[in-house]
Amino acid sequence: MRDSLFARQLLEDVRVLASEAMGGRATGTVGAERAREYLIGRLEAVGVKPWAGRFRHPFAGDPGGVNLIGWLPGEDEGASWLLVLAHHDHLGRLDGELHPGADDNASGLATLLGAAAALAERPRRRGVLLVSPDGEEEGQAGSTALAADPPFPLERVGLVVNLDMLSRSERGELWVAGISHHAALAPALLAAAARSPVTVRLGHDQPDPDDERFDWSSESDHAAFHELGVPWLYFGVEDHPDYHTPNDTFERIDAEFFVGAAVTAVDFLTGYADDEDD
């Protein structure tokens, strides 16, 4: 029953976040604020606390925006923290057409919420920051601002895990990038991969001279932390024909694959939150 409830909640979160009411969640729009209200409500419902007394952390710039930061304290005050990312912005309306952003990145947001619920239901060794940056589609503006002027002690963060596009793969493959940079994470990741109901592949973290988009090391919100030398992993899928189009809708996600990918990410995150290695 719990697995069924988990799956239903995942799909409901994507449906709501990719709905017409959210307007494509472009940075600086009413739709983006509606998405933040929904996310805050869901985080509060599972017991996540606001960081430093508030979930919303605005940042200035062109464009400015609003990052969301939630917090789950850990039992071991000396343990490093886990930081989980999933951006909430998308493209809004372009040429009058709604870009719902179901895969990009309502799927990552739903997975972050699923992880928050799993992490909050029992004590954990590590403190966990649950962060939803704004402005990823605007040159990673929110995560860049966060890394440049963090409202939390960045030196406490031992691992950043970015969830960005998890619900569609023509080959049924969930990719995890970052192991080439942080090989010490391989055993825990391979253990989660062995339990996964979907095919997990490692890579997309080294340059390919024939494909400038093959290396994802700087392709999403983990990039700002990568530049600072903070260990990271990126869970995602390869681009599909509906990427950044009006057809990235809830109806087109692959529900079975998505639930399997989300289960895999949450399995890794909950395991890492209790890991003894620092």
C-alpha cells in the first residue's frame, strides 16, 4: 500500500505542478509563486522546517527570483549535510503557447517531495537541506546566487544531489552523472542501482568532442557547486523530442518509468542520509 501511495502522490504532484494553473512556472510570474505555495504546503505537511525561519529566500539579479529552502535536522551534529536540489521554474508561455514542464522539472520536484517524506518519517544521521532553486532556465540564476552567497554554512554540505528530469526515457534509462568526479560515491550508488526497477547508467560527466551536450557537469543547478569543489550527483534522463516544447505535458510522462526512477533516487538519498562515512 505504501508503494502505491508513494506512486500516486508522485503523479499527483507532477499533474498539479504541470497544470494550466501554474502557467509554465516562468521566473517572476504568478505561476512560479503558485508553484512555490504548493511546494511549501507539501513540505510542511511531511514535517520539513523552513531554513532560518522562512522557506522563501529571494535573490537579486537579472532576473532575480525566489529560492525555496527547507531543513530536516540530523542526529549527528558532526556529520556533513546532504543538499537535495530540484528547480521549480520552467519556460512559462512562449509565443502564446504554454510550456507545462512536466518532465522539466515537475518530475524532479515530485521526487524531491517524495524524498522529503521518506527522510522526515524517521530519524536520520545527517541534516538534509531540501532546496528548490528558481531561474534554472535563466542561466541557473538561483543556484548560482545560492552558491555565491549561501544562507547556510556551505562548508557543512558533504554532497549535493540534483534531480532534474526523471520521467521520460525512450530507452528506459536513468542516468546518474558525477561519479567520474567523485568516485568514492560509487559503492553506495551502485548498490542503489542494483535494487532499482529501472536501468541505471553512470556517465554524462566527461567531455565528448563530438557532442557538446554529452557532459552534464555544468548543465543544471549542481554546476555552481561543482565549480566550488562540492561533491555532487545529477539524476536525470537524456533529452527527448518534447524537451522544452509545449508537449512536455503530464499526459506524456512514462508513469512506470518515472516511479521507478523516483524510487531509485529516494533509495539512494535515504541511504546516504544515514551513511557513516564522512
